[in-house]
Amino acid sequence: MRSRSPLALIELLIMIMIFALAAALCLRAFVWADLKSASNADADMAALHAQSAAELLKGSEGDYSFAAMELGGVLSAAQHGDKLAPAAEQESLLVRYGSDWKSSPEADAFTLSAVPLETSVPGLESALIAVNDASGAELISFTVSWQKED
Amino acid sequence: MKKNSPSKRNIGGLATLLTFGAFAVCILSVLLVGARAYKSLTVRDRQSFAARTASQYIITKLRQSPSPDVGLTSFGDGDCLVFKEDIEGRVYLTRVYCSDGWLCELFAEEGGDFLPSDGEKVIEASSLDMELKGGLLRISLIDGEGRELSFCVNIRGEKGGGA
């Protein structure tokens, strides 16, 4: 009687090849889901911190020093955006966060920036608030405006 | 008829067995990786949900409050956010506070004898500390997952009232 071993081996090899293909697709989906979930969690926290910075700027009528003190950030020279021109001779707010979203000057996982913008409406002030991750990818960005009382 | 020698048959059987073993290990590995990925997803989503819901609940309460009369008092396990409103000549208070590991809300008439446990449970949270200064409300919240969240809300037209 002829041995069935070679036939079984070929069957198994074909099965492993099909399985490897399915496993590769599954692993890709797992990694994508994990990255997406992490990115969503970061976006949630970024929104909360950006919202907090916006509230601080609105509440203090654009006192960047006060906002920097409250958030544990620093003041830095305003950086030019591509579309929006920063107000001249004004400082911007920069807050660095660690991966646990605790602010620290040495942390580099996330960066929150608030750059003052020029407005055409007298008495109205604006700032562009953005949160970026370590790779520079933008997690959230919006403009906040408030009325400056004399 | 040509027959395979016993040693050749044994090697063939062993190879089949080894291949099957490798196949089983691969299945197990993919299952374990999948289970780990699923676990990390659910943990992270639960953390995000707890943090987002608790913080946005308080912020939305402040934004949607029909009365600008917002204040702080002590109720439950710590600080309590109080919204005062006049309904048909009677003063009602909406209290948002932490009690027994839950963020609670209690809507009742001012002066009523209510306990923190009478409030409606909203979401798990172990601590709520707040500071109101010059219309800026600083909130420090420890959510149900044990994460500390600190954020600020600018209260428009705040009168500094409350109970």
C-alpha cells in the first residue's frame, strides 16, 4: 500500500499558505484598528486640551502669559502659518505634553500651540489653536475669537 | 509493488506532524495577537469614553444652562457645581457633584433636605475638584478609569452665585 504522508504534507502546505494569506490580512486589520483607536484617543484628549486653551484665552481676553502659566506652557515667537497670518509682534503659546497628556517643558509627544491672528474687525481678537503629535501630524485645529474690552 | 522503507515512512510522518505543529502555532499566534489587539482597543475606547463623557457632560451643562447664575458649593464627596434658576417664582438648583464613585446630578428646589445619594448617577467618577475665579472655572476630575483630567471653562455672564 502507498504511503499517504506526502499527500497529507502537500495538503497541509496548501492549508498553511491559505492560512498565511488570511493571517496577513487579519494582522493588517488588527494593526490598523489599533492605530486608529490610539489616534482617536489622542484626538479626544487633544480636543479637550485645545478647548481648555481656547477657554483660557477667551476668559483672559487673550492673555497668553496667563494661559501659558495655567497650562504649564511657554511663550514663544509667533510662527507663520500657510494660510493665516499671525498678528505682528505678538507672542504665541506653546505647551508640550507627554504621552500621558501631562504638560512638561521636556515632553515631546504632543504640542499645543496658540498663535494670535490678525483680524479686520476692530476690537476682535483671534487665535489659531492647534495640537500636533510628535511626527507633526495635526490632531485638531480651530480658530477662536473673543471681543477685547477696552 | 514498491514499498517505502519504515524509516522513510517515519520521516514523512514526522514532517507532516511538524508542519501540522507549525500550523497550530501559527493559528494560536494569530488568535493571541487578535485577542490582544481587541483587548487594547476596548480598554482604550473605554478610557476615551469615560474621559470624554465626563468632561463634555460638565462643559455641556455649563453651556446649556438657562441661567447664568453658576456657583460652587460643597456637596457629596467634594465640590459641587450649582446652577440656580427661577421657575414660576420658585428657586430651583441643579447640582453636579461626585458621590460614591459616581458623577451625579440633582435637580431640586432650594432649601430642600436632599442627600447626595438622591442624585441621578451620570457616569463613574471618583473625584471632582473645582475652582471658580473671575469667571474661569478650573475643573479637575478623576474619571471612572482613574485618569485625572484637568480643564478650564470660561463661564459667560457668571455671577458667582450658587447655594
